[in-house]
Amino acid sequence: MSRQHQLCSESELFFEDLSNQIIQDDVFMRLTTFPNVLVTSHQVFFTHEAMENIAITTLSNLADFEAGRDCPNALTFS
């Protein structure tokens, strides 16, 4: 038996401070517990230039990772 999940809408999660509230979206909350998940807001419009820069940076990051090189865009926790 499959269970359908209704995600919260973006406006319910990202446009106000919810730090003092319990978020009722189980999937969203579970995702935030994983160390390899970074939650960012949705970007409605990307220019061609922005999309090209994102693709180039992403591919460069992957190449650095695959080659075992330090990635200048790596996120670190201190």
C-alpha cells in the first residue's frame, strides 16, 4: 500500500521565521537531518548567463571531487 505525502508549499516554509515553530512536514524535516542535504529557497527565474555559470561551477566541483582535489566551493563546518 503506497502512502502519498503532501509537502508544505514553499511560502509556508521560507518567507518567515519559523525557528520557534514545529514544522509539520515530515519529509522536509527528515531531509534536514541528513548531513549531505542543504535546503535553499526556490529561485523563480534564472538568466541564460546564470544557468551557464551554475553548470560550469557544478561541473568544475564534480571534476575536483573526482580527481581528489580541494574544491574552492566546498561547504565546511567549523
